[in-house]
Amino acid sequence: MPRPKTTPDRTRSRANSGNADRIEPLDDLLRTIRACRVCRDAPTTGTALPHEPRPVLQADHRARLAISGQAPGVRVHASGRPFTDPSGDRLRDWMDMTSEVFYNPAKVAVIPMGFCFPGHDAKGGDLPPRRECSPLWREKVLSQLPGVELLLLVGQYAQRWHLAGVQAGLVHESGKRAATLTQTVRDWQRIMSETARPRLLPMPHPSWRNNSWLKANPWFEKELLPVLRAEVKKLTA
């Protein structure tokens, strides 16, 4: 028998009473986040961030759609706006969304797992999101977004965080627990149907590094993207 819809604790939104009560705490929270320097000045794991932090996110209590990626890249660090890079261009194409709508925080919230560019590894790739960020800020931000109905989980970092409770009860068709990005994204219909307020939709990261994955998994564009675009159109109307 299908299990009832559940909302993972890490994704539950708590509505506050009155518009003013919602707006002011969120505005204050965003100012505090943008002034945060914990990863540089008081890192809890590993080495300190070697450059000036620049937290990048957008949020508004009116948003019905939210995107959770990994962490800003170097171009986003320079611009101060989320997804101002080729990955953002591809993501907006997947969503069939204009930049005007995408950068309207009343339409779309963008809350990456790490708010600051984490730097590059020895091979020139981006490091994982800083570990200080999500435990410190994530639930606080989500609690101020009570209107979000759909949360896009873009990449493995967001999926591991938000699907920790959901995946414990998910079994892939192979009989194994969904764990890899491919298995998780293949289970998108089940995940969407078994989560609520917000529903969760796992996706690959739109980076060029996933070009081979996209070629090997044509079902993503044929099956998932039409549903994504219909949801986006409805939630940003």
C-alpha cells in the first residue's frame, strides 16, 4: 500500500501570523546571512575560507517555487546573483523560464546548500559546499518560506540533505535503496508523490560536467522536464 505523504523535518515550513510578521523576520535574516563570515573567521570543520565570503541567495515569503543547488561558483561569487553562469542558462532552459522571472524573489527562491563560493580543488573544480552553512542557516530560511509548494533539489548535496528521511523508505526498482544520483532522479515521481508542502523534485546539476549523464539518461528530458515546466508555469503565474 502506498505510504501517506510526508514532509521531511528539514523541509517543513512554518507559517507565521500576518504578512508583516513574515516579511520583517525574513528581511532581518537575509541581512544577517549576507553579513555572515563564519566560514572564514570561525570555521567548524577543515580550513578557513581563503577568500572574502559573499553569501548569495534570494528569497521572499511570497515565493511558491524554490531551488536548492550546491554552492555558488566563481562567476556567481563575482556577480552576487545566483546562477549567473552557463549552468544557470541551462537550468532556466530546463525550466522554460526567463531571467526576468527567475530573478524575481517573489516568484523563485534560490537557497543553495552553501551560500558562499567554496573555492577550487586541485583539479580546478569547485569544492563541496562549506559544512558550516546549512546547519547554521538552512532551517531558519526555510521556516520563513511558508508559501513554497515545490522545492527543486539540484544535485547530490541538496538531495542528501532533504531526502535523508524520504529515501529511508524508498526502494529502487532494482530492490536496492535509492542512493546514487541516477537512482534518486529516476525515482522523481515517487519522491514527488510522497512528499508534500513542499513537494520535492530531484534533478541533476545543470553543469557541463553532467553532459555525459544527460546523454546516457534521455528519459530525464523526455519524462521529467515536461512535468517540471508545467509545475514552473503554474507556480510562477
